[in-house]
Amino acid sequence: MTALVLAELDDGEPADASLRSLSLARSLGDVSAVVFADAVPQDTLARYGVTDAYVIETSALDGYAPQAWARTLAGLAAETGATAVLAAGTDRGNEVLAHLGAITGLPMAANCTLVTPDEGRTHRLVRHRWAGLLLEDAVMEAPVALFTVATDSVAAVSAETPASIQVHVHKPELDQADLVVRAAESPAGAGGASLATARVVVGGGRGVGGPDGFAPLEELAGLLGGVVGVSRVVTSEGWRPHKQQVGQTGTKITPELYLACGISGAIQHIAGCAGAKHIIAINTDPGAPILAHADYAVVGDLHQVIPALVEALRARRTP
């Protein structure tokens, strides 16, 4: 059996969320990775058990086009005889596999934490419902199973022995209709990472005070090689775009560090940042709910704390 995995890249390397997908995929059989990029990070993919990597020619498909990506996965699944197609449970992964399900007529399960093959065409699975507050046990019957992997509940674990990997250049057969919808993205931070894949996220809430208050957070994120995220109230006020929202109705993040500044920590927001390995909260309210979820807390004014952090980081970079 072969599992085909869509591998999203972060600055040329597989994103953490995709490494989690590769780790889960190893329990389903041989692992093949699909990369929409000019080059394939062979060493990293091999460490996570990938035996075949398919690089999609950018001359045939430039930029992110969800239907075209799904059409490409459909063709590769048929060509390789894959019994499962997986992607990370990111906005992009969920969107592409939803298109793939529509194109192929196959069922798709989102935010899975465990998938077990059972008698060929059947897979038993556990997946998140209600932002992870409920775990659902289910059975999927399909010739090719489509899954996205919960970004905060599956560990990224390398294989005991790196695989011997082969790289294939693939040129998909696409219609013009597949390319009608495309997205052009500018780098979200110093490392070009997206909110879903960033290793450091600096979050801002109502306590930032307004649109102009995010400049110090942007600078801090740049010094840390991260990106800026926001709470729902910030997008509701129109201070920042929805694509930067962390939470149940925004993006679930899994960074190494989440620095939450002026964020009270409503349940909806915690559902989006609970996957962070370390949470540091800066808040003037010692009773703010987010402090109960933080590894470290600074009870103080972010307008004083953030500039001090920026100054300290600048000083460390000065020869």
C-alpha cells in the first residue's frame, strides 16, 4: 500500500505540519511525497520515511491554484496506485483535499489524529470535532482514502532509518479551468513562513490598542524570524486581516514559541494556539485566562515590555 502526502514547504524545508502528516502516513504503507516547488528537500524527506518524491514542474503550474493542485494529486494517486492521500490540516491542505474529494467523488476526513488500515478498502480513524473538544471514532470505506492530519495532535517523528529516496519530475495534465483561481502570496515574515507553518508567532490582541500598535510586534517577529498573529477581536475591529487570525475560526498554529501580547485568551483563541510547544503571555491582567495556559507570563504593559525585548535582541545582534 502507498500513501501519497502533500508536503508544504517552509523556507525550502517541509513545514512542521507536513512532517506530522508524513509521520502518520508511515503507518499506512510506503510513503510518497508531492512537492510543488523547484527543488525537493531530499534529506529531510528521507529521514521521515519518504521513498519517492514527486516534484511538480513550476513551468506547468506557477503559484498556488487549489483545483490544479488537487487535479495533480488525483493524477498521481492513479499513477502510483495510492490507497490514501494525506495533507496537513492547514487551510491549504484542507482546501486542496476538499477539491480532490470533489474531483474524484471520494470521501474526505479532516483533522485526523489516528488512521489505521482495516481490510483493504476500509480505514478506521480518530479525528477532531468541535475544535478538538470532541474526538470522533469513524470508519471510512473508499478505494482511496483522503485525510488531513490534525496539526497539533500528531508528533513529528523521524523514521528509525532514513529511506532510500527517488525523485521524479512530474508534469501534470491540467485544463485552463483548473487554473482560473490562483493565489499570489507575499512572505508573511522574515523567513517567508505562513502563520500555519511558522516556528515563532507573535500574537496581538485588544491590548495592542489599535492598528498602529502592531509595528513593535512586527519588528519583534522579524528579529525572531517569525510572523504576527492576532485574536478575533482584532480582525473584528478591522485592525488586521482575517488571514492573521489565530483561533477556532482562524488558523491553528503549532510554533515552537507563541508570544501572546495583550490577548485575554478566550476559548476560541486557545483552540487555535494550544498546539504551540511554548506559550509566553504578556498581559496587565493577572487574572487573564491565557495565563493559565502559558508556560511563562509577564504581568505588565506590553507597550513597555515589547520595546525592551526589541532593544535586547538588537543589542545581541550588534557586534
